[in-house]
Amino acid sequence: MSDSPAGRLQALFEGHRLTPTQRRIAHCMVRRAGDVPFLSSVELAELAGVSQPSVTRFAVALGFDGYPALRKHLRESMPAVAEETSGHNEYQQAVLAEIENLQHLAGLLADPAPVEQAGRLLAGSRPLPVLGLRAASSQARGFAYFAAKVHPDVRLLDEAGSMLTDRVDAAVRAGATALLCFALPRHPREVVEALEYARAAGLTVVTVAESAFAPVAAHSDLLIPAAVGTGLAFDTACAPMMLGRVLLEAMADELPDAQARLEEFDAKAAARGLFVE
């Protein structure tokens, strides 16, 4: 596990059976990992959209006497972010936070088993539906673009509405066995509903989300977290994008004709003069 603030929080929550409200608090804390040691219980409750007593019960569920004891533990065990980022402007701090997210992801990938498992599931699904709505649509589209070069049938699902379940049904009828979902905050209700529907239809759901405590976790068979940056007005998603490329690599390793497909594409692209070198 990474030694980053987000990584330490993830480690603190692991092994505890949390209620949906408590998972919401945990999710909020991971997203605001640098700020959490300095937040009051009222401030954390407001950020998580829960009541202050819920925050107290959450701290007790983690084994602390109350929220003050939890905050004291966090202050003692987590680095002082303000000191680490002193001398940097807000733009530099946002970049440094993303570097930390990537380092956290690198630590997570020290155990390659989840990614390798995901690669097998994605490679074995014909077709392979790839879901991403709103903020996550660009992640899904990027994955689908490159995946189509090595996978024989990739189906991008990046539009919500009544047609979404129809397209899931069509994929299942065509033989799909797994679905890859990119889920980033703020999480659209339609993503949660689509994953619930996909699992009921028999698909194994592999999800890339910013936290193991994201709202989509309960509707995923295999969730691999990659933190987002929250230092700017709009979240940044370098780590989820990197994880998407890692999953592409793992999937390609499970496709025996992946290299031949890439070479065929390169030959055709050269013949068409597709790229300006």
C-alpha cells in the first residue's frame, strides 16, 4: 500500500464492515485526504452530506473512542500536506497531488493479480462493452479507441438514457461476459443503475473508480481504485487514465493475436498515409 495520505486512509478502512453512510464518509475522506486531519466532525459531515452523529459512529466503527481520537490518529500518522507543498502555487500543488496519485497507483500495482484478472475477463468477453458517462466518458472513449486495435469487438457505452440498457442487452445477446466501467465523481445515478442492470443480466463488472468506497463499489465484481485530483475547480484524472492503459496492456497480453492485429493496422496505416511522421 502506498504511503500517501489516500493510501493510508484506504489501509485504515480495510477490513471494516461499513454501512452505506459510513462508506460515503470514507469515500469523502479519501477524496479529501490532505484536508481530513484538520477537519472538524461538523465540517466532515457537511462535505460528506451526512449528519454529525454519523461521523462519530463512523469513528467508533473504526475502533476509536470518537471522532477527536480518529482525527488525532490521522494528524500523527499522515504527513503535513501544508508543509510538503509550501512554496508552490496552486497549479504546482495540483500537479504534485497528481504525481502522488500516480505513486499511490504504482504501489497498488505491486500486486498485479487484480489487473491480470481483469485482463483475462476483458479479453474473454466477445463483445466487450465499455461504459463511461459524463466525467468518465473520455476515459471510456480512450480505452475503447485503443482496445479496438487488439480486441475484435469493443462497444463503447458513453450515452445515458433508455437506450443504455438496450445496448447492454444487445451485448449480452451477442455473447458478452464482462463489462468494463470507468466511474468518476460526481457519480451519475444512471451509472449505478446500469451496473446493477448489467450484473443482473449476467455480466461480470470490472470497474475503475477513484476509491474502493465509491458508490459503484457495491455493483462491481472487481474494482481497481485510482485516485483523482481535487485541487482544481474540476477533478483531474491522470491516475484513472494510466490505470486504463495498464488494463489495456493486461488485456492485450491475454489476446494471442493482439500483436498480429497491431502489425496489420500499422501496415494499413502506412499504405493509406494515415499519419504524418
